[in-house]
Amino acid sequence: MRLTETGRPNRRSGWPLRATALFYVLLFVALIWPVYPNFAKIEPRIIGLPFSLFYVVAGLLMSFVVLGAYYWRERHARPEDENRSSRPLRTSGGTSEEERV
């Protein structure tokens, strides 16, 4: 287990990134020559689509779900301080002295 500078366990392990990368490698292999011809059939039809088209659309939808889950996990795994911008928010409509220089 990796520790941060303060000695606390690091919550952001690398397994989600590795799992996501592995999924995309497997999806790539599933949609190219050695694997795809096994599924390149018209019959059976699923939701009115030929099976080969359904196979590609299912891969695309799974890709969306996996990438969304990875994004959500990374976004919510950060501590509160990392989500905030280091720049102060402007409260007035004009520019401040620091921005004019």
C-alpha cells in the first residue's frame, strides 16, 4: 500500500486506470480481424439489427459506460482541497489590479 507524504494511505491506486486500459485493449481486439469475423453474421437479428452491427454498438455502449465510470471514480476520489481552484474567485464584474498588469 502506498502512503502519502503525511503517512496516510493513498486512496488513488492505479488499478482503475489499468482495468480501464485493459478493457479498451480487449475491446480493440474484439473489433478487429481475429475475433470480429466470428461474429460478422446477419442472423440472428437483435432489436432489428444484424448481429454484427449489434456487436459493434454493444461495444460502443460498453465503452461509454466504462469511461463514464472511470471518470466518475476519478472525479469523486479526490480530496476536497484538490477540487478547488487555486485562483480566487472574482466577486465584481471588473478586473482586479493583478489582472491588469
